[in-house]
Amino acid sequence: MKKLIGEFKDFVSKGNVLDMAVGIIIGGAFTAIVNSLVGDIINPLINTILGGISFAALNITVKAPWIKFLNENVDFFRRNPIEYPVLGFGNFIAAIITFFITALALFILIKSINKASNLAKKKKADEEAAAPTTKICPYCKSEINIEATKCPHCTSDQPKAEA
Ligand SMILES: [Zn+2]
């Protein structure tokens, strides 16, 4: 238990709380987009293909014989009939479709973010590689460290680097 609490503390302190908060807020907004895409565009398209049948209408009512028996033969259930359970497999299919669309959209989003961040990293690395690390001493013409204020070869004070 102590170990668990320790691990949880690590998790909370390591995870950037602000980043997480931003992620949750963006995630909520993203969910609204996906729901709209599924509910307002994809479902109507599928309904058109199915000939006007909505996912919610795709269900099976399980008319279990014992429920029928109780409802017809027991006084109490005659007054308060048990409702037949409904298997809403249409909604289940819709949830699966929503999941795949969300996963696909996230995949595309993350892929493009990764691509952009890789480009930025590469640019930074290129700039660092291109930045000079040495200079030539104006007095003895030796190659010395760019940040040197005194030449290690001729001990001359180096002119201040131009910004
Ligand atoms: Zn020098």
C-alpha cells in the first residue's frame, strides 16, 4: 500500500499537471467534434444507406417466455408488468464506429503534431550544427574557442565579439 502511494505520488508529480489539464480540455472539445461528425454526418449517411433505419431503432426485444408467463398469470405482475429487456445492438455498433473514427482522427492529429515537432527539432539541430564554435585569433591567426577572451597561443586579449 505504501509502495502504491509512493508510485502515485511519483505519477502525480512527474506528470505535468498543466499539460494534463490542457489535454483534458482539448480532449473535451475534440470529443464534441467527433460526436458531431458521427451524429450529424456519418449516422445520417449510414441511415440513408440503410433506408432510413436509425441505429437506435436497431434493437431486439427479448420476449422471454417466463416474463410473459409472469405478466399473464401472477396478479402482481399483471398490475405491474415486467418490461421485456431490449438489446440495443444498433447503439453498440454506433459506439464502435465512433471509437474507430476517434482513434483514426487522433492518429492523424498525433502524426501531424509529431511531424511538425520533428521538423522543428531538425531545424534547431541544423542551426546548432551550423553555428560556429571556433574563431580565428586576429593576432596570431590560430583557431581558438569562440568564447575565448584571451588567445591560448599568443595570450592576446580578444576583441569583444560583435552581437
Ligand atoms: Zn593569438
